[in-house]
Amino acid sequence: MKINKVGLEIIKSFEGWSSDPYLCPANRWTIGYGSTWDIRGRSVTSDHPNITKDEGEDLLRQEVHHIEGAVKRLIKTSLTVNQFSAICSWGFNVGSGNVQNSTLRMLLNRQNYEGAANEFPKWRKAGGRVLKGLVRRRIAEKTLFLTPD
């Protein structure tokens, strides 16, 4: 299974675009559409060279591919394409380690889809603060998760 267009658009719209590295609210160096790793798999740093839109798309595909694999490995129950895509968007933002350790994952693996959907809004903080953008993103992800294919 692969992330669908709606899930990818959630990532792109909420991450935004930057050709040069910037420090995100979670205090991580980021570039492109929220990529924290370069094309060689090294962490983005403050002195990372600027990238083109095409390079940003490549980085996005690389990181989406990583989170798709993590979701497939960590979620043992069946998912619709919309559910999978919503979880990939969320996982792209919070990281696969947080997906692995989350109550959302635990509830999904128990086939408690409603309980899992209600976990999305809890992931609204970065750097210890509630961010309006994360509140809106989690609403979008929960909505996609609950939307039939």
C-alpha cells in the first residue's frame, strides 16, 4: 500500500516548502517539505546547501517511502487506503519511533479504529507547546482516517 494523493497533500501543505535549511518548532534542522534527512540519509544541518524543488520532491519521496515501510511493519491490522495515508502523514510528522510507541498504534493493532482516530488530536505539541498548525493538521489527518475510500 502507498500513501494516496490526499495524504501527500496534507504533508506538503502543513510542512510547507523551504529550499534552505531551517529549525522547525521541534528544534530539528529541516529542508524541503519537512525533510530531516538528506538524500544520502544524513541528518540535515544548518550548513546544508540549498536544494531545488526537484531535490525537495526526491527527499519527500524518500521520507514517505520510509514511513510507509514503518507503518506496514508496525500496524498489524487491515487498513483502508485513507487510514494508511492518514497514519503516514502523522508518522511523517512525529517520526517512526513515536508511531511505534504510541497509543494510536496499540489501539489500531487491537482493531479499535474509533479509539485510534481519537488519538490524532493528542499529537498537537512541538517543543512543549500546542501549535495551531498541528491542531489543524491532526483534524485533517483524523478526517482522512475516518473517510471511507
